[in-house]
Amino acid sequence: MDASTVKTLLQNHLLECEFNVQGEGNHYDIEAIGEVFDGLRPVQRQQLVYAALKDQIGDGSIHAVNIRTYTQAQWQAQA
């Protein structure tokens, strides 16, 4: 699995989000940006991202992910 495959899986699950994915093998860093995260607690935000990767995590193709989530306003404020 590579970063572009992980990004495609995420984009297919969370259509209204933008993603930056880095990593290789079975370890990935994911930045997810979208209004879908507005009003959600951090754990709820991560659960949305994990849901897109549950099959790959389950079969071991993805072992570790570092997830950072942002609304558009949060993304622009930290840039």
C-alpha cells in the first residue's frame, strides 16, 4: 500500500474533505480538512477517518496512522 492508495480510500469515504497523506509501508500521517469535522470532539473526528480505513487496518495493510483533522477555518488559521 502507498500514500496515494490511502488518500483514494479516504476520498471515497469522506467526499467533502481534502487530504494530505504521507508515509509508506503500513505507517501513515494523515491530515484531513473539511467542514464535516465542525462541532465534533477529537475522538469523533478520528473515528470518521478510521472508518474509511477499517478494512485495511483489520487485515494489517495499515498498522499505524497519525491523524490530524481540521475544519477549513482551523486549517487556514494554522497555515
